[in-house]
Amino acid sequence: MPDLSRAYWRTSSHSSQGGQDCVEVAGLAPVVAVRDSKDPDGPKLILDAAAWSSLTRLVRSSAG
């Protein structure tokens, strides 16, 4: 598990006002961490580059 104490978390520009109902991501090469914006101290999902690419491709294809 990577050290997330200094992670810079960001939300999508497509998030709801205030970013309260979304996920946040932090790029921590070579992985990406994902968390629930409503529970920043809760569990995090850690994805390698291939898994992150697959997830974002799936989300984009299902959102259109």
C-alpha cells in the first residue's frame, strides 16, 4: 500500500457543486488511488496504470 499521507486528491470538473457526491483521485505513480469524497478517511482503491485505464474507458463508454 502506497503512503497516501501526502497525496493530492482532486475531483472531476464534472462533479456536483462542491464536489460532495463524487470520487476523488490521486496520482501516485505508478498507481492511482481512488476514494469517496464523502468519506476521505475511509477505504481507498489502489489501481495500477492498466486497471485505471480500463476503468476510465468503461466509465466514459457507459456515460455516453
